[in-house]
Amino acid sequence: MIAHLKGRLDSTGVDHAVIDVGGVGYLVGASSKTLAALGSVGEAAMLHTEMLVAEDSIRLVGFAHASERDWFRLLTGVQGVGARVALAILSTLDPADLSRAVAAQDKATVARANGVGPKLAARIVLELKDRIGGVALGPAAAAQVAPSGAGADAVSALLNLGFRPAEASAAVAAAEEELGAAATLDALVRLALRKAAK
């Protein structure tokens, strides 16, 4: 599995980018927010990725932040939400907005995305509220669900180990508070695991 790509931005399209990594161009589907965050053609670029394997194709989807990739995984776990719809939602709402909408059961906000009708929006907020642990509203909660940098990677590591998003976010936030902003990914994951186990 390809977890991320680091290289040079070769080109962009309406819904994709090509990242040149050592002379190999990787075509990566992406939301409009991720494409906007990439910068200019020719500059260094890094994307967190998710590999989608189907009977007749293998595709890469890229994200500017690990928290976006985590939300993509949550969204595509909802019946009726495929990669295209998940990217449309992430093009409309960033992870913090999405967290607030799900926690508040605000289906109208989710329905603003292209291809998401009222019934699908209602299913998304209903199913994901349990998966994110009914995160409380407010800026602090949004920051917990959508950390950045090493914190986001640490949350992603805990999610891959089977922790629920709310548990992973809380454990990493507690570890970051104890270790400080300069903590390494390795130190954050180790301490977060100890805190989550308590």
C-alpha cells in the first residue's frame, strides 16, 4: 500500500494531480481543497494517500492532511458513499466543519456537497456520530478531531491500530499536551498508546 507521495507537482486537473516521484508520475485523485493546498506546478509536493483497489482498476486518492484521509475512510465506510462522493464532501467541508456537522447531526451542511441528497446526508451524520464518539462542539473539539503535523500522523497511526477516532484524537491530544509541540511522531504514538490503554 502507498501511504504518501513526496515529489514534484507535475500537473493538476479538475479532480486530480500528477506527482513526479523520482521520474515516475503518479496520477492522484483529490478534492478541490487538497488541489488548492498543493501549490504551483514544479514545486515540491507531499500527499497522504489511500489506494483504492477494484476488479478493473487501482487508483490513488490524495489528501493534503492525514485528517482528511481519515475522514475519507470514515465517509466511504457509509453505505452509498463512494470515493467520488467522499471527495465532493471533502471539497465542500474541511475536517473541522465535517466534525461539527456530524456531532450536531447537521445533515443540511453535509447535503451542500455535490451528489449528496437529504437522505444520504442523514445517513452520513447518523452513522458517523457513533464512529467519531459524539465529539462535542466547539473549537477545542475541532482541533482534537483535526490535528496537524505529527499529531495528525499519530492519530492516523492509532486509527490504523483499530482505535476509534474520538479515542485516538483524545489520546494524541493528551500526549501532545504532556510532550509539547516539538514532540516526535514516535514519542507521540508511544505516549498516546499508553494513555489510550488507561
